[in-house]
Amino acid sequence: MNQNTAPEVRVPLLQRITWGFGSLGTITYLNVFTALAMYYMTFVLKVDEALAGTMITAARLIDAFSDPLMGWVTDHTRSRWGRRRPYLLLGAVICAASLPAVFSLHGLSDALPPATVLVMAVLISYSLGFTIFNVPYLTIPVEMTTDRMQRLSLMSYRSVFMMVGAALGASVAPAMLEFFGGDTSASAFQIMALTLGAVVLVAMVTTFLGTRGAYSAPVQKQPKLSVLQQIRTVRENTPFLLLIGAKCTQFVALAVTGGTVVYMFTVVLKQSLTLLPWLAVSTSVTILAAIPFWKWCGRSITKRRGVLIGAGAEVFAHLGWLLVSPDWSEGAMIAFLVARGMFSGFFAGAILLYSQAMWLDTIDYDQERTGLRREGLYTSVYVFVERLGYSIGPILLGFILKAGGLDINLDPADQPASAAAAILFCMVAIPAMAQVCMMLFVWLYRLPEIIKGISKI
């Protein structure tokens, strides 16, 4: 065993749980913004949809380009709390303050829409808070253990809390708007964000406290490489490049559908947002139930094969939205949402579990090739690509909605048919095509795994 790698030991249960708990914070934080920021800016602040999408994308691009810097910072930090953990606490505080700030823009300016500079400052603060917490957070498990099944176990706990966060951000948050005053009520957005900002703070601080004592390999002196040399060695890690290509297309799909779903319910289906939890809860519960199954399957199939199975099924899940009609009764709508959530959730569990573990494998592959420990660098590149995918989503959505004729001065239910068609295109065609692209990247991924003593791809 390389002296710089983490030992193949069992990670204590409490550390696995508290590390995974951080994903409840990050995914809640991310999904509330993804689901509602564009909707808030168009129907509450009355910002042009193309401009709103451009501003969100610009803020996320700034965030994306800060990720490699954050990775470098954590790799070179020396403190009594370790290299990564100080930033968990700092990021938690910034995130907890930034989420309510995003949805309080109507109260931060006397004029509507608020000044562009003010909006951008708040959006950038939101994005940087996520970077400060997320890059070190995702780097920690790389150092905990190199054992294959232990890593699957770690990612299974993360997956559980991700699903809780996804439900809170993508469905509970929109439903809260109805409860606090309606989907175009400024005060409802503010109350919702304050409530979920507190949830984010508790989850992130819990991870900071719970990872105390987590294994971290001793930092040893390594050869100094220029930025160009580091880029070159990363570029030579073909499995990693293919994986981030797959993840980028996946996150484009997630960003577009995440930002479209509220429009889908209010404009296309003309349904109350209180129905959204049926979709989110059925998806999340099914993923949670499926994770142990896919973890068991991981003893016999490669992670690559598992992702291919999941992505192929997700194409059909996206096409399923073509079956739904606003003329359906509430009972029929609920039945569809539950069935769609269960189908998608079962196969999304495979993508979620296996793709995360594949990312850790590609970092090990780099260390085997170069002898260098660059967890922070690789994590930051991974997160950069994630943010890049998420950055493309809002600007795509904004310009497609504008081309479709969305009128921010009309109520959501009174939008023209062309706007409904544009929303359906974002909800079906874009994510389906993105999943196909993801499959192509994963098909080319050829990092072997040892399963039951046999090398498999």
C-alpha cells in the first residue's frame, strides 16, 4: 500500500452518518435555489427571463472558477482542525445567511426590479458560500479509506441525506410558498428561505462537528508542479475526464429540469405546487429503498455498468412527461407523479451511488500513476464541472422561455401556449438528450475493478 493512501479500515458509523448529513445541507441549499430562483426573479422581481437566466449563470460561473482555487487552498492549509474542516464551518455560516438573502431581494431595494449590481452581489455570495463548504466537504471521504465497499457505504449514507435535501429543496420549499401566501408572494419566499436556511446551518455544522477525528493521511512533501504541469497530468487521467464529461451533461439536465419543474406545474399542468411533494417524496423514498439494492449489486457488477443501466432508464422517465395532461383529475395526477417518481427513483439510485464512487476511484488512479496526493485539486475540478453544468442550465432555460413567449406580467396560469411548449421542451427533450450523452461518456470509461478476484470493466 502506498504510504500516502488512507488505510483500508472501517470508517466509524458516526463519522459515516455525520459526514453524509452534510449533503442534506448542500442539496437543500442547491435545490431551493435551482427550483425557485428563476421563478422568483421573473414572477416576483419582474426581471426579464433571459436576463435572470444570464445573471444566475454568471454567478455560477464565478463560483465554478473559484472551485480550483478552493481545492488548492484546502490542499495547502495547515491548522489544528486539519486541512478541510475549518472551511466547513466558514461555509456553513455564509450559506445560512446567503439563502435567505437571495429570496429577500425585494426588500433590499426601493425599486423593482432591484439594481443589477445588488442582485449579482447576492447571487455571487450564494455561490461562493457553496464553494467554500462543498469542495472540502467532498474531499474528506477521499482521505477516509480506500476500501471499495467502505466507499460505497460512505456514498450510500450521503445518498440518503441527498434525497432528504432534494425533497426539501425541490418540493417542500415550493409547497411552503402556497402555505405562506402563494407562489408569487414575496413574503412567502422570504419566510421559506429563512426556515430552510436554518436547516442548512444545522446540517452543515453537524458535519463539521461529526468529522472531528476522521482519518487524514499525513501530509508529506511533494514535488512542486506548475499550473500547466498539473493541468497536463489531470488531462492524462482519461477515466477522470470521461467521468466529468458524464457528470457535466447530467448536471445540465438536473439544472434545466430543476429550474423548470415549478413552471411545469403552474404554467403547463395548471396545478397547485402542493402536489409537488408527491413527486419528490415518491422519488426520494424509492431512491432510499433502492440504494441497499444497488449497493448489494455492487458486489457483482461494475459501477460503470450500474450507471449505464440507470441513465438508460432515466431517458424513458423524462419522456414520461409527454403522457401527462392538465385535464387529468387530481387523483390521476397524483397517481402519475407517484408512478413516475418510483420509476425514476429506482434507477436514479444507481446513478447516484455508483457515479460518486467512480469519482473516488479516478483520484486513486491518479495517485497510482503519479505518486501525488491531490484530492483537493481533483475535487475542485469535479465540482467545477458540476457547477459548469449547473451554470449552463439557467441561461438555457431563460432564453428558451423568452423565445417561447413567457410573459412575466401575466399570471403563470395565463401564459400562452408557446410558453407551455417551451417549458415542455426543457422538461423532456433537454434532459433526455443529456442522459444519452452521459451514457456515451460512461461507455468509453474503462477503469477496471476487481470483483470477486476478477478484473472487470
